[in-house]
Amino acid sequence: MTSTPRHFLNTQDWSRADLDALLARAAGFKRDRLGDQLRGKSIALVFFNPSMRTRTSFELGAFQLGGHAVVLQPGKDAWPIEFDHGTVMDGEAEEHVAEVARVLGRYADLIGVRAFPKFVDWSVDREDRVLKAFAKYSPVPVINMETITHPCQELAHAMALQEHFGTSDLRGRKFVLTWTYHPKPLNTAVANSALTIATRMGMDVTLLCPTPEYVLDERYMGWAEANVAESGGSLAVSHDIDSAYAGADVVYAKSWGALPYFGNWAPEKPIRDRYKHFIVDERKMALTNDGVFSHCLPLRRNVKATDAVMDSPRCIAIDEAENRLHVQKAVMATLANR
Ligand code: CP
């Protein structure tokens, strides 16, 4: 038995020592891909949204450790699920999460859940109800495969930075999380997560976004404040591109919709359209301290970042994507053998 949390819902729930142990274990899996830590075990991967990296890396990660993964897409190849309690289920949903999570927990040793916000009412989305419902009813550990945070991406990013800088100590590095344009208002999950892990690692973090409306939810800003108080890093919000990029060691890009417009996106679109120049390009990267660039992917080239930035040796997005495989094996092996 260990004192690690039962589930992997957010890195903020895990101690720094436990996160460091996951990263060390992931580094071991990067050196030695095959193992038997999941022999005879299985994971049910429940996807409410599309994926390339997450699905592939979880399935192959389970396989490489001797386990088996089953993918379910409720509403497509599995029954639609109800999450509210007390609902008269006379609509689309054929079963309730109370049954789904408990049945899957009888079959599998782990459950992964991907459930993006509905983008209608942030006060509802910020409750992370789907993930929390699975965690509540599941008798086995639940892993967040991206809901309103993306903790597996956080670990993969931290690992890529540690590899690049050749040290697990990232304190004192300037980390810029920059909003970038996208034609659609996207999930804030990766931005919330980047802010969380960079402050947790003691970096000097600047959140660069077009206007105050694009500042992230107070919960994640609060986590970041708490993290820098503990880790010795710093946190700043900037709307000025050049000063934010100046001297940066890391530029991490993500697009997201402004929270005040959840459910009424029409007025947000012309605002977002005014800030296409937030694209990560060679001129901006030249302002950095020979900094590295990364993104969680998928990325629209020449919208979020230029071809030259993506094809530069300073781009570590592919390393980060590879590390999803290793960190998720560490998470699965740790939770399945508690
Ligand atoms: N970064 C990431 O989670 O990629 P997918 O959406 O392809 O899984």
C-alpha cells in the first residue's frame, strides 16, 4: 500500500514526490519499453471526444506492459450515458454512470476517461462532472485522459523539458504560456494544465493572452499562485507579446475560448479574430533565450505556429508527444499495483 491518491485526476492532487516518482518511472520505461507490470490486467478507455495521441499511447502502453486496453465511445459504439442523479431517463441515455463505472470496474483494473466541456455553461463544465462521477462510482483507479485539465500531457511536457535541459530542476527558467488564435473556441484544459505544472516545477511563468477575458479560471490561477508560493517560482499575466517572449526559456502555445463567452460565442469570435498575430513565429522566438517551443498537438500549422517554428530543432512537441507513452505507462503501472 502507498499514500498516493487512488485516482489520477489532476497533478495538483499528487505530492511533488509522487510526481517525481512517476517521472522517474517514465524515464525507465523510455529506456526499457517492455515490461510485465500490467500482466493479466486491463484498462477501459472511455472516450467522449476524438483522440489520436491519447488513444494510441494508452493502448500501446498497456500492451507493452503485458496488459490489454478496451476502447469505448459512449453514444457511438457503447450506450449513451446519463450523469445527473435523479433524472427520469426518458431521453437519449440508456444507462447511468453509476452502473457503467461499477460494471467496468468489475471487468478492468483501471478506467481512463476523456470528457471535454460542453462549451455551453462554464459554471457547469468547471465541475468536471463526468470525470468526478466515474471517480465516485468506480471501484478501480480512474485516469483523466483530458477533461478540464490534461494531467498526462503535463507529465509528458515536464519530462520533455527535463530531458531538454538535462536536469529535473526546472526552477528559474522563464516559461511563457501563450494563447494563440484558432478559428474555434477551444478547451482550456491544456492551458490550465500547463500553468499548473510549470508553477509546480518552480518556473517563472508568464501567462500571455490578448485581453483579461482570456485569463484562465480562478481555480487554476489559484493553484498557480499556491504553487509558486511553495516552489519559489513566479507568476505574471501579460498582454504584451514582445516583453513576454523576451528571455523566455520555454514557449508553450495553446488556444482557448474566453470563459465569459461560454454559451454565447458569437461576440467572442470577432475579438479572437483580432489576435491572429499571436501566432508563434520566428520573430517572436528570436526574442527568447534560445528558448524551446512546444504544444500538446494537434496543431494547425501557420495558424497557431509557423512551419519554421514547428520544423525548428528548438521545437520539442514530438518529444513531448512521445513522452505521453512513457508517462502513462508509469501512471498505469503505479495505480494498477497499489
Ligand atoms: N494531446 C492530445 O491529447 O492529443 P489527442 O487529442 O490526439 O489525444
